[in-house]
Amino acid sequence: MGTVSPQVDPAEILKPGPSQRAALASHVWPQSARLAGGSLSVGGIDVADLVAEHGTPSFIVDESHFRARARLFVESFRSAFSAVGADVDVYYAGKSFLSVAVAKWADEEGLRIDTCTAGEMAVAERAGIAGENMGLHGNNKSEAEIVRAIRGSVGRIVADSLVEIEQIAQLAEAEGRTAASPVPVMVRVTTGIHAGGHEFISTAREDQKFGLSLAGGQALEGMELVLKFPQLRLLGAHAHIGSQIQDSTAFELNARKMLELRKSLEEKTGYVMPELDLGGGYGIAYVPEDQPIDVPSLAQSLAQTMAAVATELNTSVPRISIEPGRSIAGPTTVTLYTVGTIKNVTTDEGIVRTYVSVDGGMSDNIRPALYGAVYTARLANREGSEEAVLARIVGKHCESGDIVINDLALPADVQRGDIIAVAATGAYGRSMASNYNNLLKPPVIAVKDGASRVIVRRETEDDLLALDLG
């Protein structure tokens, strides 16, 4: 899930100005983040105190901000679509980051949970999420995952292929499901719309692994196939067009294609699908120059588009579901690191770059290495000197590509033991973390109103060795 790293002009980064002493960009950092004398606090707690108690690396999540982001989506979309006579369900995309506490927060704020593996279902189940408030996704679900979803009476299973539709039907019948108790199914569609920050995260183009082709006719074929099985109920169609999208146009085009597909099925079979899922992929700000998508405006534009197209097609506006994940979790979290080795390196262009090594890296944030994703960071435990250096924040792994931030201005007196805070790491940081080089996965610490609590503990060497049978 990424943003391509832009070409950087070192002179621009180091131009005179108070960049390292400026106020925090509120659209990038957690809602409760504050600066006092150069020291950063989140949730009313100084990060130096958090590091003293919990160590580094650590993910620090602003619980109040997470809840506020969840409410923003629920309230904005429900308000916009109620004006055109439609209901909305907001599914939190668990792939971005899911823990028992986070699932409970989402549930308490009116969200459902979208899962795509047995593990994600297990977390949601432990959090007490009702089956009807869960969904199961994925392009290659196992038989056990499908059976688990059927037995748990999940609100929907999103079928990704013709073969999978038949598999769900067979398993539903084996589980005793009939026309009186059908399994709700959505069919995932690739609409051909290419949107997002990186080739790998554009998920509605034809030549990729997800869904059934709209242009090729397989999407309509899949929906007709679902209708043939009395033990299945065709809930609707689903399309996710990409990630980190910062313009509403692609979402509006996708909505039109989905309504046209729904109308085509109605004309061919007489069946009107009650729901359409428009996916997620709403962009956030990783650096001050980014503009996050305006959620209320997006909701209004989508509702108006749906209403206009429905009128044009002489049909109703269906129930809508959306799946924000990154856009809820991402801005709420910072990663704290401790600085270790510092060295100056002269590049082939004669530029002196200061390499600042931290005690994590690609094992807790693979996105820069995988997608060229960009982030911002700052010295978080003190103000530092006015003089700045061109820094590159790197991890401790045995890879030259283990880079957290390629180019950043840091105070020239940055030193071993300093705390570096990287913003907007709430999505796809901990969830994509690994044990590369046998590093231990960091904890997730929730902060709120001056108190902190561990919601995912740091791994230990015992955890690591427990799987090694020697």
C-alpha cells in the first residue's frame, strides 16, 4: 500500500527556515500530538516517558483519534446517503491493522470488520464482534476459512472467482444451509479503473489476481451463478479500485460502473441486488505536502453520483458499503525509534548525507522498501540545533534497501540515544511486520488522556524460539 518516493532536491530540504522547529502538520500527525520545547507528546504523554516505560521501537496509537476517524466515516457517509434514500455500512479493513482492542474500538464506533484470513477472523471473534458484523474477503480462501465464516454466520462472503462460488455453495449445502437460511455472498468485480499510488496496489485493473472481469463478462456470469444456488443469497457486487487515492473522480467512475452492472443483471434476470460495496483506498497524508482525501466531500460526491446514475438508469440507489482501513488507522499512530550509529557519507554527486541508524527498520515498516513509500519524521525528545543536516534514516537490517526515510532535514546535533518519531505509521506497519534477522516485533501502545496501555505486547525471544523445534 504505497506512495512512490519523489525525486528530492537536497538544497530544497536544507534551505534556511524553521522546518525542524515548526508546528506539527496537523493532517499528518496524531490529533493529540503536541510539541513543547522540542519534546513531542501524544495522548498527553511525553514520548521520552513512553520510551522509558516501553522501549523502542514502539507503535504509539492515539485511541481518541482512531475513534474520531471511525466516527467521521460513519457520520459523513450515513448523512450523505440518507439524503438520497440509501443506508450505508462502514467496514473497517482489518488488513491495515487489527488487534482485539482496535476491533472493539471499531465496533463501539459503529463499524463492521472486514477480514480476509482465519487469523483476522479469530481476532474479531475474540473481540466479541457479532458474525453479522463481519465479512470474509480474499482471493484464495481455504475450505476451513469458508466453513468458519458460514458457521459464524458472517454478514457476507466476498467471492473472488467462479470456482470459489461453486465451492461456497457446496460447503453451504454441507453445513445445512438452504433457501430458508442462505449464505450471503457478494461477487468481487474488476471494473478496469486504475487508481492508487503504486502499480501493485491498483486492484481493479483487468490483469491482476483479484475478482471477476466486468469487461470480459465474468462478473455478470458470477452473479448469475450465485443466483442458481438456493443455499446462497446474492447480496451484491464489490469493487476495490486501489489504495492511497487522493481524488474522488476514480471513486465516482467506479460507482457508475457498479450501478450499470447491477442494472444489467436486473434486465437479464429480474433480480435487483440490494447492496453495492465501493471498497476503500482513501488516501491520507504521509508528508506535509500531501493532501488527504476530504471525507465529507467524498461522501457527498459519491452519494450525488449514485443518485444521478440511478435516476438515469431508472433504478433505485442500493445499500452501500465502504471499507476504510488505512484512512482510519494511518494518521493515528507514530513509530518511536532510538538513534544508534551516525555516519556521514559523501555521494557520487559530492553531497554529504548523514546516515542515522535506528533500532528498527524494514521489519516494522516494509513499505519504503516495497513501494518506495515516503514518510516524515522529527527529533522527538529535544529541540536540537538550528543548523540542519541532510539525513537518511535507516534501519539495522542486513539490507542496503533498509531505509525508513530517504531524505530528511534533521538537527545537525542529532546524536546516539535521541528519539526519532515517524508519523502516519498506523496502517501496514505492525500488520506487515516480520522477524527478519530475528528481530522482535514491536508493541502497540494505546495512549489517551495522559494514560498508556499495551494493546499488543512486544515479542520476546521466548516467542521467537517457541516455534523452533530444533
